Amino acid sequence: MTDANADDTAPLLDGRYWLGECVGEGGMARVYRAEDVLLGRTVAIKLIRPGTDDASTERARSEMTVLASLNHPSLVTLFDARLVPGQPEYLAMEFIDGPTLASRLASGGPLPPDVVGHLGAELAEALHVVHAAGVVHRDIKPSNVLLSPPQIAGARPRAKLADFGIAYLLDTSRMTSPGLVIGTLAYLSPEQLRGDPPTPAADIYSLGLVFLEALTGERVHPQGGGIAAAVARVGRRPEIPTSLGEPWIDLLTGMLHPNAAQRPAAAEVAAAAGTLAQRAPAGNSAPTMAATAPFTAPTLIAPADGVPPAASGQFTPATPAPDAPEAGRSARRRRLTAAVAGGLAGAAVLIGAAFGIAALNQPQPAPVATTPAAPNPSDAPPTQVSTGTGGAGEDSNLTEEQRKQAEQEQKKLEQEQRQQAKEEEKRLKEEQRKNEDD
């Protein structure tokens, strides 16, 4: 290209990228929404400001190296890069058409705990990949977390960790002098404030502050006060509201421990946050956003002998093979128990129906006694029936007669069920004796 050297916002960059609006800006670069005319896709162009010092170019090169070596759904993907002195220098990255976590919290307040758990699990898993590659991000904060819109309406967004401009490679020489504090003061760990060498535990501490801010809607350490105010908080633990509940308190207490060695690893945080993501907010029967696939598949447990599958809520075991007499007898016992339970449930339904008919025919309200031996509380008849015209004494007598009739029918049905059970048990014993004789 010819004019891009003089104007870093020229429409076409490097003969390939049409630059659009500026969507972000930092000390060393501006980020533009752009169109890759070669591949026909939208990208984010991080354009290094002209005239920046060598340190800025080195940071861009470090970010390029880190992003090119990592791959995770919650890390921004690097597509292309050009860092040639004397020419426009840029990184071409995945464009996230969504807000940052910082802007979302500023406009909408705190997030539901299960959503914070969902986003936190994704970020922690991404950090596990980063730390396993020997990299420390060093600048975990809400403005570096992008929220990618879900592909399905109503689903949760995906968290994307961005800006590795000051990332630290553990197996390389330092780009900064010992004791120099680098990062955003409000999110630095105690050891970072002391100027200690960066470790993965520093990212865990910063992520804990992000979790706490997302849950409460308030920044733990307000901006301002400079390095002196930041250093003054080194020995103080952040306050964790008791209203968050014990699971969140336990996780945040570990992540925000002043001793770096006592903090959990990123993989442990991902597991704990993933569990919290499955918890619906208090008072809600369903999460505020559609749930994603569970972190672990549900385990199917066969019911114990004598517990009917319908009552246990578990799956029905396969029918036993003909050459397994013991399994066959066990299955017959389960079928018998299920039949008895079904009969009792049917009795409850009949009783409820009798009272329902009485309710339709009675003219005026009058309290009636309920049947105390109903097998299922949800099937118990109402304690009061609606009536129309007529005297209260008349209605009470009619209701009492119907109640007695219902009780008699129930007793009769229970006797029949008991008799049936005895006969079946007798038959099973005879079969068992016959099998033993054989």
C-alpha cells in the first residue's frame, strides 16, 4: 500500500484490511473493526501507534508470540501480524462483537452467581492453558474480558480473555527491571505490589477480584490513590460478603489468599466455578440465561431391589435373561411391589374423585375430614368443598355419608391388595422351592 505509512487509519491496510470504526484504545495501540477483503471476514486490527518506543513494539511482539502459541475457545485468536519497523505495525485478531465485562457491569450491575460461575469457569480454564505454556498474563481485569454473544438466543455469552501485551514468559529473561510494578493497580496481587517475580498465582488473585466485582457490581479496590494506596492494602484481605453463600466464600477466600502458595491452581478454580455455574440464583426455579451443557454427564444409578423404578425416578433395568432364575425372582418381586404401590395410588385417586363429585353436587361450604392414610400427600382430597343452596346440616350429613363410603371403599381395596400380595408371595415361594428341588 502507499498511503498507510502516513495515516494509520487509511481505509485499506497492507492491501488487505479495510479499517472501520475505532472500538478500543490504549497507551500503545488503537483497535479497529476491519474487513479482511481476502478472506471475507470481520477482524479486529490492533494498530501500533506511530512513533511509539521500542518497548511498545516489543510488547506487541510478545503478545503476537503468546497468542500464536495458544489455542482455547476463551482466548482471542490471532489471525495475522506485521511488525516491520518503518511500516504500519499491527496484529489482526478475532473480532468479538460484544461488550467487555467492565462495560456490562457498568451498565447492568452485578451478574447472577450462576452466570459468574459460567464465565469464571471459562476464564480459569483458559488461564490453565496459558499457565501450562509458561505464560503469566499479569493484567486480568474486567476490561480485558470480552463477552462473545451466544450463537443460540437466550444462552449465556462466552468469556474471551484478551490483551497479552504485558504477558510474562516464565522461561525467558525479564523485559522489565526487578522491582518494577506492571499491571493495573486495582487488580494487582500483593506480591506484584511488592515487585516480586510474576507467577501464575498472581493471575488467580486478579481473577478472584474480577469474580468478586462481577458478583457485587462494585470494584474491590477503587481507582485512585496511586501506588502508595495500593501498597497499603498488601496486608489486608478483601472483604467477601456473607450473602454470597459458603461455596463462593470458600472459592474466593482461596483465590484471594495473601500467600501465593495457598491459592488454588487455575484448573481447580475452573472445576469449582463450573460447579457453581450449575446453581440457579436463590428464589429462581431456572437460571436467568439458558444453561450450557453440564460439565459432567449425569450418572444413572439402578434402583435397589424392592424399589419400583417409577418411585425412585431412576432408569428401568433391563429384563433378566431366562437362564438367570435369581434375577428373574428379583424382577418379579419388584413388579409385585410396583403393582401394590400402583394399587394404593389408584385408591387415592378414587378417593379424590369421590370428593370431587361431592364438591360438584353440594350446595354450601362445610369442612370435612380428610383421609389420613392417603399414600401420596399430593393426592389428598381438599379440606373444604364448595356448596350451593341448602342447609348446612343437610350438607354436613351428606358429606359425612360420602366420607364413610369412601373409607369403606378404600379399606376394601386395601384388603384386596394385601390378599393379592400374599398370593403372589406364596406363589414366589413355591417357585423358589421348586427351583431348589430341581
